[in-house]
Amino acid sequence: MNKSTYESPLLSRYSSGEMLFLFSPQFKHQTWRKLWIWLAEGEKELGLSITDEQIAELKAHESDINWEEAAEEEKRRRHDVMAHVHAYGLQAPKAKGIIHLGATSAYVGDNTDLIQMQQGLIFIRRRLCKVIDKLSNFAVQYKALPILGRTHFQAAQLTTVGKRTALWIQDLLIDLEEVNHLIEILPFRGVKGTTGTQASFMELFSGDHEKIKKLDSYVSQKAGFKKVLSITGQTYTRKWDYIVNNVLASLATSLSKFATDLRLMQGLKEIEEPFEKEQIGSSAMAYKRNPMRSERICSLARFVIAMPQSTAFTQSTQWFERTLDDSANKRLAIPEAFLATDAMLILAENIANAMVVYPKIIERHINEELPFMATENILMEAVKKGGDRQLLHEEIRKLSQQAAYTVKGEGKDNDLLERILTSEKFGLKREDFEHILDLKKFIGRAPEQTEEFVNHEARPAIEAFNDWKNTGSTEVKV
């Protein structure tokens, strides 16, 4: 590895080999060659003078790119597509005269971009399903474990660990639906010619509109797209790049919310992300267990969330049928967003598969706050024993304030229950509190809600796709 030049951390530290290959020069240029093969096949089928021998020669060199010759050609011609046309022709001399016949650069460039985005979304969907699966298992396992709810990061009514997890899953299901919808509707540019008018193909097919439409359809089907754009300029509208990056950014917000909540719980020592046996949390503070995976998700999420702005500027500044100031931006904005999203999902799966729960700490935090939450239940029990509701309400208000000062002002344990027990106004005994403070009374239907949600929403959503089940987990690189 060359250490003297800059290398994107998405390559060396974060993203999977699968996603890195998708946006590699090899994938890009072998896809160009596939597009040239499909074009030649379609043109031959529709009557142009192209032979099986020429197509066979093209297929023989579909993936063995002659990189050095292509680089030399590009240095001479200052045009990447024509450089590869000439380089391909050197390997397939019998077919060199029919390579790229009737096409414009956007035929290979734009269609390859769309293939990469569609395939990238499929990769994202697989990883997202795996994250939802792991979180669903965790949610069901801890569906009934009470945990202190927090609103405004202040103590609130109890929920359960599983119910909180279900809230993360709910966001991810929205993302799954958006990703899948985009896979279904993302269109192919197809065979459109220089400014999208198909004029060159009108010349090739002597004005036969039906043959041109069939060629357009043929290539699009070969590429695996259900939809082909009926009109384009020289390029497909860059609105699609913006839409794709918006969907990735939306997913990034959900992953960041999950990771942020986990970071807060790890700070409270309630639930932690996995921490490996020899992992070091701090170079100075040896005791630390920093939530580095969750922090990395949040960091990458900021990058992806910001990316739609770049594609929005590109879409809004395109002139007429096209301008080339989109090209350099697209080379960054699209691949980097996919690679960073891939990295976040790898981290999320790793975390979801082995989160560590500390029930005793969770219970301690509940017990610190439960007396305040139980005041209404205590009030009702005292009234049932003959007390005056209004007088007791005022008394419990005063005692609560005294107990709150004991906790905040003196740093002692919450003694509200002891104050109530020693007050003759309530007439309660210690055994009364066993019934009043039963935690099941404070979590409502959270366990049932969690199980119903997982069984009727989360599981069916991911079961609709089978391609994620047989793919192994990708390890976190660093």
C-alpha cells in the first residue's frame, strides 16, 4: 500500500469490499463494455450489419480492461469515453468499427451511474434488513425489561428496553420502504443519442421509430430496469441523483438517532455497544469504554446528511440539455454517500448483534426516580384507606420537595417513601408498597406493543426480501 498519497478513509477503514467494487474503475468500465455489447446485440437483432463474430469478440474482452492503453488514449484525446472505445477496439479489432455505434458518451456514463445506484440501493437494502433483524431479536428479548423513560433527557414514566428498540426499528422501516420504492422506480436512461432526440438512431434505422423504441427497451431490459425514461436531454435529469442522496440521508438520520441514544445509555452505564477483549478506550484513561462504533455512525451520518445539498446544487445549475460541471461533483457525491451509508450499516449490525445490557444499573436508576412516579398510585391507595384526596395531595407535594432536596442538595438517596411511611396522614404500611411499586404497573402495554410490532410490522417487512438472509456479516475494519 502506498502511504505517500492520500487515501479515502472510506476505502481503508470503513466500507465493505462489495460496495467498494461497485464504484471501482473495474466495475465502471466493464459495465461500459456490457452496454456496448448490449447495444451491438440490439442493433444486430433489429437489422444492422453486425455479425455474431464481432459480438463474440466484444464479449471475449468484456472484463479484461487494457488499462495502460486506455490511459494512453485518454492522455492523447482528453476524452475518457473515446479513450476506452479505442482501447476496446485494440482488443477487438474486428468489432472496433461498431463499438458505440449511434451512441453518445452519456449512453455509457449515465447508464452506468444508474446501474451503480440501483445495485448500491440493493446492497443497502440487504444490510438494512440485517440491522432490522438483529434489532428485532434484541427488542423481543428485552420486551418486558423496564427502563426509565426519558423526555428532554429528564426522568419520565417507565418504558421497556424492547419498546425503546422498537422506536429505532420503526424509523428504519420507513427507510426500508423508501429504499425499496426507489429501487422499483429508478429509471434507465437507455438509448437516446446526443441531446436525447435519438436523431443518430433515426439515421441508422432509416427513420423506423418502432425499431428505435425496441432498441431502447432491449438495452434497458438487459440492464435489469423496469422503467426507461421516455425523454432525456443528453443526460438523465440530475434530479435522480438528488432523490437517491435524499433517501440515503434519511437513512443516515435514523442510524444517527439509534447511535446517539446508545451513546447516552452507555454514558448512563445502562446499555453498551460491544467492547472487544483487547480494545482500548483511551490512550490515557485505561478504564474507559468509549462508544466508538456509535460515535463513528454519528460522524459518518453528518457527512451523508449533508450530501443532498451538493446534488441539489448540481441539479439546479444544469444548462438546457446538459453542462459538464455535473461530472466532477457526481464522481464524489454519489459514490461517497453510498460508501459512507454502507459503513454505517456495517457498524449498526455489529452493534445490534451484541449490545450489552446491565439490568442492575437500570434497576438502580428506576429506584432513584420511582418514588416520585408512584405518588399518584400512593395517593389513590391512601384515599381507599379513608384519606382526604386534597389534603393528601398537598402533603405528598411537600414531602416530594423535601425528598428532592435530599437528593439534589445533600447527594443522598431518595427517601420519599420513608417520609410517606412515617406520616400518619397516609396510613400506609411497608407491605402496601410491594403492590403499589410493582413495575409491571408502570410499563403499560410496552411488552405487548413491542411483540406485536415486531411480529406484524418489522418481520413481514424484511421477510419480503430473501437476498439478505444468506449473506454473511461484514466485520468492522478498524
